[in-house]
Amino acid sequence: MESCKEQEQSVMHSDVAVMSPSQSHGSQATPHTPSEREPSCHHSMENGGTGARFHSVPPPNPQPTLSQFPSGPFADFSFLQSSPFQFPLDPIPSVGTRYPVGNTGASWTSEKAGHFSMMSAELCGAIASIIPDSEEENSLEKGFLRQDHLPEQRPLSRTDLCPPASMTVFLKPLDPPEEGMVVPGATACQVLRSIDSGQQMVHCEPPNYMRSSSEPQFQGNVSEFGTPFRKVNAIQMGKVVPSSVPGLCPVLPQPYLAPPSLPLIRPTTTLLVPPTSLNSLNSGYNFLSGPCFSQFHQTPCPVYPDSQPKMSPVRFSATYWDAKSRKPCSCTKSQCLKLYCDCFANGDICSNCKCINCYNNTEHEYERYQAIKICLDRNPEAFRPKIGNGKRGEIKGRHNKGCNCKRSGCLKNYCECYEAKIMCSSICKCVSCRNYDESPERQTVVSAGSMDLPDPGFYPIAKCQKKVVETTCVCLLAQAEEAEKEGHTEAQAERMILEEFGQCLTQIVQSIFKSGS
DNA sequence: GAGTTTGAAACT
DNA sequence: CAGTTTCAAACTC
């Protein structure tokens, strides 16, 4: 019997020579500080763009450009008009501010919330530069490069309205404001990322009515906001904070009124959180996440069906779910409320599944919520992606827990590593493992075609270059389609495409400079 | 499609 | 934390 650990030494050399540290066997032994992280998308662009000089072309029109495309599971749902780190241009509403219900005056209403605004390229770049590469890559990949794996659409449910992970959270008092109700000052809270742990933190400016209190500010985990706030308004600020529970979101009633001065361009959504839940749920669960239908689906916005995205008519769908997560389950005893259920584990509600007595649906939101809570109580990381890109410090392309296979040799889909098309690592506790690079058995499986060779995109550099190229092509095609649609002459179309290309290049170069610095 | 095997999740 | 049971997916026939 030889374990992965025993095999590791012999494997390391070849892996390291070929693969990035992120995929190298046993790479967890290598210090993984932020400065030593895997080559990022930016880095790869740097590699691919050496020597080139580009002139910055200020975007004359808010055409969708490379970085303006949404990224992240839900990023296509909305865009922001203000930096996540540049808080409301308008003052935070003060105590006593009245917010009339309805679309009147300056009140921020649901209709207005449906308005989409574009994020500046610079802002996007800035945001991109502060998020971990894994997320960026992930978001790019899932956002608009996995077009060939788009799952089928499913009926929208309230759960679908769950807002994406957010950079900014607005904490609100317990009850939604009613007409004429005095609303204490809303609080802009910034979700920060602990560099050390990757844990999401929330830093809040104190609400106005708390300024006089002894509590200077909030700073802590989201879960620490159990009281006095039970409702959390969340907006997406254009970039995702990694979600440990994609798609899991408890009850989602109608979005409600938000203060007029907050620079929101999408509806805030109220997460109804049971009184004790915020305290009991630790940071492993991100409430501010959930599947959301894309504006690009040509599907009416679930909240504001009449709203029209201001995006270029790009003909692809950005969607959260990948093909695997939509595989129907066949649970019979778990009610699809345990991690045995892939749908539940992936944060999806069951749809078109073959399960029996399913509670993982919108009709059983409370049970579902309780089940989520139980899972998180048991294991705060329960919903974190098993393959390492869930948080800073995790190694991409490696199972975060490792497998425990004993009889399959890790060469069958029973093995989670094999299933994820990654090699076992020293973290695995498997027995008689054959899922390592130099394994003759694995070579046989690979050559027989039963196991895919690593996607060229598996290697970060190649992956990012490919992404950049593909995304640029998408931008150019969109521009071409728009030119055609608007009846421009061929010369005009050429010009438009070239301008778009210039913008893409500009952003690529900006990214290079940012990563270089 | 039924039965078996497998390993993760859940439980004790 | 280790051992056992439960569970659903993967696999075989």
C-alpha cells in the first residue's frame, strides 16, 4: 500500500517542471504568500504583451469593453456606478430622513433600481486588481468563457433573486420602511478581505444614529451583525467576494425601498434572516450570494422585467451554473437537504431532478434554510468549493480536503480528485493511489481518452491568454454585430471594431501595468 | 434497469 | 477523533 504522501516525492519534480505551482503535486509545501501566488491573469497578459505599446483610448461611449463585462457568478446582473471604495457620493442619509415609498422624487425605488449603469474601465481594473486571481479567473471563466457548457434555463424562483456576493453591504434597521417611516441612517459597510485568512470582513461606518454611541464602528464578520440588524440589504458592487455557498440564500422577499442617496444601480434585496441565524452562522456562509439570472440571457430581469440592459448585444449568456452543478440528483432519503445531494451541496435548488420527497426547493425555504444552517454549524467550510480556489491560500487545482479512496486507485469517478480531473496530492489519504502524474495507470487512462488531458487552460498563463483572446474576440464580434444592426457602412464598422480593439488593448495594458506594479 | 461498489457525509 | 452507518453516485452486468 502506498499513499499519496509516499508517492509525492517522486512526483514533484516532473510536475513542477511542467505545471505551475498551483498544480504541482505537493505544492502546498511551498509557502503560499500573496506575493508568491500563482501567475495571475494579469501576469499572463504581461507575458503575452511584452514590448507592445498602446495608446490609451478614452472610451467615447460606454460600450462593453473587456473589463466592463460582468464577472463573477452574478456580475452580469448589475453594474455599479461608484467604486466600492468610494462611498456614496451623496451623504449617508441622516437620522430623520424620510423615504417615501414609490417612485417619486429622489427616492430610490425598484424601478430605478432596474437601471443599469456602466462601470468605468478604470474602476473595473482597480477592482480586478484587488481581488484574488482565482476569483477573477473563475469569474471570467464562468462569466463568459464557458459558453459551451451553458446549462439549460430553468424557471426563476425567488431564490434566484438572491443577490450576488457583495463588496458592499448596507445594513438596515429591522423592518423595511413604510411610507413616511423615519429611517435611521443607512450604513455603508464595506466587505473587506483579510489578507491573511481570506476571510470576509465587514467594515461599517457607524450609522448616524449610532455615532453618538460608545460603539465607534462595526468591524467583524458578517455573522456578528445578528443584532440589532436582522435584515441586510446587499448590492453587488461589480465584483464578487468569493462565495462559499453559491446559490444558497434563504428567504428572499421583495426588494424594498432603499435610501435615495445610496449609489445603487440594482435593487437591494432583503435577506430575511432568522433572529439567531446571523450569530450562529459563521463566515463560512455568505448570505450575499446566489444564482441569479443573467441580463444577457435575454430573459427579463426577474425583479424588473421591463428594464433593459444597456449592454451591447453580446450574444452569449453569462451564467452561474456550470454543467455539472445542474446534473439532476436522484436523492431518495435525504430530502436533498444534506450534502449527499449534489444540488444542495452546490447551492442549487433541485430542478428537473429525479429526487424523491425533495425539500430543496422554493416551497421549502425554511427547511432548506435550516439545513444550510445545520451544515454550516457542523462545518463552516461545508459549502466552499472542494477544489482549491475558494479562498486565498488555497491551491488551485487541488482538492482542499483530499480524497480518502481505498479501492478505486483514484482512477474512477468515485474519487473526487479524479472526478475533478486533478491529481491527488499529499493532502489526500487515499490508498494505492494511481492518480498522479507519472502513474502508468493514469497515463493509460488518459491515453484511452477516459480521462481528459488537462485543459490547456489548466495552466494559468495559457488560460489567461486564452481568456484574453476569447474575451477580446467576443467584444469585437459584439461590436461588429452592433455595427451591422445599426446599418453602418463597412468602413464605419471597421472603425468601430478597431476602436473597440483599441479599448481592449488599453485595458489589457492597464492590467499589465497594474500587475507589474 | 437492477444490483453492486464506492467513498463522502453523517452519525455515534 | 476514530469507527460505523447512511447515502447517493458510479459502476457493472
